[in-house]
Amino acid sequence: MKFSYLNRSFELVKLLTQLGIKEFQSSDLKSRFEQALLISKSLSKLKGAAMKAGQLLSLDLDDYFPKEAIEILSQLQNSATAYPFEKIKIILKSELKSENIELMQSLSPVPLGVASIGQVHKASYLGQEIVLKVQYADLVSSVESDLMLLKTIAQTFCQVSGRKMNLKPMFEEFRSILYQELDYKKEADFLLEYKEKLSHYQPRAGLTFRTPRVFPEISTSKVLAMTFEKGVSLRDWMNSGPNEIDRSLVATSLIDLYIHEFFDWGLVQTDPNLGNFLIDQDESGIHICLIDFGATRHYSRDFIEKYIHLLELVVSNKRLELKNFLIEFEFMDQRESDSAFQSFEKLLQLSITPFFNSESKNNYFNFADLNFLEESKIAVNNLTQKLVYSPPPHSILFLHRKLAGVYSILKNLNAKIDISPYWQMMMDLSNKHH
């Protein structure tokens, strides 16, 4: 373990040496591209917090940083390589009691899935098919050094882009979610809490939601044992060519669930990865199993009410109040130009358009509408080009990642549905808790 930690530290030092301070601060395009390439290769080797935070950076700052850097960093989304099975067995032996390991059978050496902080293996336990989510070694001890490296990289790209952003709050959010995702006991607790909420939730006819069951006796902070769930990933299901009725049912059900997660439960699974939705379809309907609760977040009633107030200000077109709100709750830095605030207001107004869109007599919105997508892209670019002091709002980073993920799913489903009732649903669910 000690050797592994020292080896990781050596990789970080080697990366910083390769970059070099003078070269790293260069604004030369070729130089920046080479730096990003070095970063990407190094993070892919390191796994853990460095790779995970690199993924977060590529998602949250894709409109802020030089595009050549983001293109390289975004490769981290699919670059995780499997941990050797012999090392996985060593981790299991150190984490679990020998008698529980003996009860396991048919432990597959080939992982079902590989990610930045762990991988999943299938096995059999007491006659049941299970999956073991196993965390890579020595990751907790590397979080601080990895984040320091990523923060240095991010600040340098800010300088190259002519921005003066305070990235500390955003990296505090990263730190919080990283430590949380590295504690599988917390993930198990979130899964149980979510399962309880889901037990009182009534989805649309023809569709059900479920979650895996945890085996606490063979779970630790670094190993999470759950029932193996049947189904194909949402991506594979979408690629199989489902009919319009089924696509619409899945689309509306996922919107329903997100709105209840945030506005009713205050408990949101914030990772929108398509692999986190398993679909099992049979003659009784469509069954969606929700997996991976490592990035689940709690949101207080006070925060939800402030979020509702923000939406109400956008609808009512109260520009001065909206500007003051954005400053007060650190969505925007007060030093930004009037033009930047106007661009943010325009983007917010565009974002609520689907709720009030009308086609003839029906309130349908096409999430694959190319004109709307292009208009949204232009609005985002207009805003980010004008921002000098404001990084992405840290308080809604993970919430809006989930929202953007849901939107992307609806677009890929080519969903054309009436979402006008959802505005009132959000207000009703919020008022329910007053």
C-alpha cells in the first residue's frame, strides 16, 4: 500500500515537471494542447480522484476553458481501464471476513463495468446473483494532492482564457462529492433512503422503478454488495428502436422522477450516466432499475424554496430583483458587466421556454428541436464569453448536471411531449412542504 501511494505521488511530480511552470502558463495554442494531452494521459494512469475531478472539470467548464483542453480532458469519460483481477481479490480479502468470501461463488474475473474509482464484478452469494462494487486501493489518501493538481491546472487555464474566477467554492463541491463517493457505506445509506422514498411513489401506468438490495454483511466502505439486476442500459434500449409510445412513457416517467426527487424529496441521484438506468421490458410493462447512488445529494427545503423563487423571478421578468438574487446566492459575481447579467437572464428565460411552448392547441415540446438546441448553444456561448469573475454556480453544479442529463436523454429519445403541467407540479410539490 505504501509503495502504491509513493508511486502515485511520483506520477504527480513527474506530470508537474513535464509541464514546467513557464511552459504551463504559455498562451500558445500548441503548448496548451500538449499540456492537456499530458494531463489526460497522466490522469488516466492515476485513476481515482484525479481522473474523477478531471471528468468533472471537462463537464462543468467546457464553455469556459480552451476547447482543445476540454477535448482532451473529455476523453477521460471513456478512458478508464480495468484493475487487474489479482489486485481486486487482494482488496476483497483485506475488506471482507474469510467466511463471507468462502460463501461467494463464481466471482467473475471480467468486470461488468469499469469507472474512475472502482469496478463491478458479478458473483453468487447464498444462491443469489450479486454484484460487488470494489474500490481501487489508496484513493482516499490521494484526494487532496489530486485536487491540488487539478485546481492548479484549472486556474492556469483560467489565466490563459483571461478569466479571474474564484474556483475555491467549486473545488469544495468536488472535494465533498469525491469523499462521499469514496465511502461505499454512505452510498448504501443513500440507496436505502432512496428505496424508502420510492416505495411511496406511484409512477405512471405501465412502468415501474426499482433499486438493488444491499447485502450489509459483505459490504464495507470500499466494497458494496448488491443484488444483480436484469436489464440493458438505457443507451442500449434506445438503440434497439423502441416504439413512440414506449419512448414517451420512459421520457415522461424520468421527468416525473426528477421533479419528485428535487421538489418533493430533496434527495437527488445527480449522476445522469445512461449506464445508471437499466431497462427490463416484458409483457407487464417497462421496469427501470436505478443503480449507483454514490453521487446522491440532499437539498434543504430552504434551498428548494430559493430555487423556486429564482424560477418565479424569471417568469415575472423582474430584472433588478433577478440580478440581486443572482449576486446574493453566488450565481453571478457582482463585478460582471450588465451585458453578462442580461445574457444570463436570456439563458434562464430560454431554459423555461419548454414549459410555456405551444404548438397549435397542444402544449408539446420537441426535445430534439434543432432550432431550440442551436438557440440554447448560442445563449450559453454568449454568456460564457462575457463572464470574467463567475465560475459555474457551485451550489447547483450536481443538480444541473442531473437536469442536463435528463434533458439529453429526452433529446435522444426524440421525445415530443406535453410538459406544461410540470410547472404547476413543481409549484404544488414545493407548497406541499410549507
